[in-house]
Amino acid sequence: MRVGVFIVAYNAVTTLAGVLERIPESFRSEIDTVLVSDDFSTDDTYEAGIAHQHEHDALPITIVRQRRNLGYGGNQKFGYRWLIDEGFDVAVLLHGDGQYAPEVLPEMVAPILERRADVVIGSRMLGGGALAGGMPPYKYVGNRILTRFQNRVSGLHLSEWHSGYRAFSLELLAKIPFEENADGFHFDTEVLLQLYDAGARIAEVPIPTYYGDEICRVNGLAYAKDVSADVVRYRLARLGFGASPLARWSTAYAWKDTPEASHWVVLSSAEDHPGRVLDLGCGSGRVAAELRKRGHFVVGVDTTPEPETVERVDRLVVGDLDASLPDEVVDGAPYDVVLAADVLEHLRDPGRLLRELHRVCTPDAILVVSIPNIGHWYPRLRIGFGRFDYDHRGILDSTHMRFFTWRSFRGMAYRAGWLVEQRRVTGLPLEILEREGGPGLKRGMKRAVSLADRAGRAAWPSLFAYQFVATLSRDPARLAAEDSEYTRSAVSSPG
């Protein structure tokens, strides 16, 4: 593997040469380059680096002076991109002020070279030498408090989040959007969250602590605020809220496995009507599988079904409901029950689909629909405070083409020939707070929030209902018109 040591330097004229000289001679043959990036220093850092390069040829040194100050995070973005583009495999981050010991470079790189880790963090907290090494007590306490909070929110278990001594597998680093991160000091937190989210194996090695005469350029309170906000944003992004580059999200709809969740409400609405079921937007097929246990024959339709879906339905049809009902669905008609759970909001013209369904339904068929409520207090607050944006799931899911209140949905259904027989509401999906390794809510708090949400739904459903689940039947007037059209067609037919 090609190893690159990356040294970020700013006003390090008195320390840079010492950092370079301290790189162990026994390890220098393992290093393919030492990249020094002078972040537009106001002193002679760049010149000091050039002088050392001319006087010592034991290390392959490349020195770059930035044309403007990029910031601590911006400087790292430059270095990692340079090393990736040059085909390096491993990057080790060192600071030009000498705060981190070059003597432990072999230990920092070993877990990656041995393929035991993708990220290595040099921890001053391992071994208990942080205070003995000169770390000020207030920084030690702040470090411990912040680390505990960040572990709790993110799901990681690190001894320290705030060390700037790190080594990375560049193969993995190249796969995350690290260039979208901040240019400030909390870049370290953001890139670590992205790598953890990408499945990186993270190892820690103990490093000595050294605090000398270097100038600390970190505003402690601002830094604490930024890194705390980062882990909260990460947790929210994992849950699907917000548009943060810190976390991925699943495009597949998760099974909602609580008694009041929409999937179970849909099931309870359909189970009293045994027969042939058309499950539109069947996804992974979990709803279909439950219906089959209850004796239904289920035809599932989805644009991109999950691999396991075919085993959970009686017949799977791949098709785009935005175009029209697939021919295979029409040929398999009629259906006694049609499910459209979390479907209509994804269509450009959901009214057209509702009208088309009359072609494939029995006269007594029921339609069960679940839709998100744009009148819920959450999107109202976002809009009211001028903070509207799409999320990665939920009411403001970025894939939603249409938004509904109960009134607008009922009107659309009526115009398409469907009458509401029953309306049920669902509450906040509190179960998602416990997904992805998150801390969730304590039992007492969860119960209190659940009771308050339930009371709100009962008193003011248009404000507190997270989703509406409607059971609809075909409008008798629509059926009479179809019968009349059939009679006229039969009379006018020859013979």
C-alpha cells in the first residue's frame, strides 16, 4: 500500500522542521510522500519547509502553499483529494505545530496496513496520560463531556472524538462526500461520522499527550456547539429528517411494527374482506405476507420491488403506477380489496390512478389508502419558521410529488368516484428514534409523549394526525353510470 503522511501547517515556522525530523528513520522507507500544506501562513512556514526539503533528502517531501486560507477543514479537503487523485492508499494526518507525536506513525498505520481497520484515531485518553502530558484540566473535562455526549447520540464508542491525529483508508474516504463538510475545526467530527455511517472499522491507539507553546486557534465554546450540532444532525439524518451529507438513508420503506402504525392499521382495515387483494406499491411485501396468512390471494405491484418480495406475494407485477395500471394487473382482475399504502403521494396524478381502479374492482370492492398529513404540526412549524426543506422520509419525504390534507384527499377521492366509509389516524412514528443504534426515548418519556400525541389526535386530528388511513367504497352513482353505459353498449351491439 502507498502511504502518504499529510501535514497541515499554519504559522508553524518554528515547529515544522522538528515534526519532519521526528518521523522515525525506521519507518521512512514505508512512506511514499510527505505532503505539507501551508494554509496561507502569515509567517515563513512555507520557506521553512522548502529549506528543510533542500537540506534533507531522506523523505520524499512535497510542499504546497495555499493561495488563500482554507481553514483547518478546508486544508484537509485539499490534502485528501490530492492523495486520492495521486493514487495513494493510506493517509495519515499530522499537525505542523508538533502537538501529535510523529514517533507513533508506525502504530497509527499498522491497523490499516494489516487490514484490521479503515480508520485509526490516536487517542490521548487511552492510558490515562492526558493530564500528565500537560492537557489543561478544563480541556480534559470538556473533552470527556463532549465525547460522552457524541457517543450517546451517534452510537459510537470512542475514548476520544477530538484528537487530530488520524489515519484513513483512502479507498473508503473517496466514497464519502467529505468535500461537503465544514472548513472549520469540526470537520474532524463530520468526516468521522460519515466514515462510521459508511461502515468503516474504527480503531484507536494510545498516543502521548504534548502541550507546548503552540497557539490554540480553537474557540472552545463555538467548537463544542458545532460538534454537538453535528452529531444531532447526523442522528436526525439517519432517521430521515433534513438534508445532511453526514449520513446515508434507506430508500426502502421500513416496516412499521407498532399497533398504531399505518401498516397495521391498513391490515386491520383489510382483513375483514377476504378475497383477491391488489397491493399497490408493495415494497418488500411485508403487508402482503401478513394478508396471505389471513387467507387472501395477493397481487403485488411495485416499480422496484425488494429481492424478497417475490416470496411474499402470490403474484408480483413490476410496473410504474405513474404511467397506468400494468396490463398484467388488468388481466388479473377483478379485485375485492385494493391497498395503496404510502403510494398516492408519490404520483404526479393520483386522481387518474383512483379513476383507473374502477376498471379492475368488483362492485363491492374496498380501497384502503394511507397518506401523510401535510397539516401536521411538524411541517406547519417548518413552514411557519421559514425552514421548509425536504426530508429523506416522513411527511416531507423528498420523493413525494403531492401533499394532502384530509379535506384535499377526500375531495380528490370523491371526484374519482370513491366515498369514504371510515377514517383512522396514526401518530408520531416514535419507533424510528430507536433505529440505527440510536438512544431512543426512556420508557417514561416515551409513554408521556405517546399519551400527549394520542390526546392531540383525538382533540385535533388535522393538526396531530401523522397519517390518515381511509377505507373507501365505490360511489353508487359511479356504479349506476357504469351499468347504464354497459346497457347502452349491449343494446347497440349487432345481433
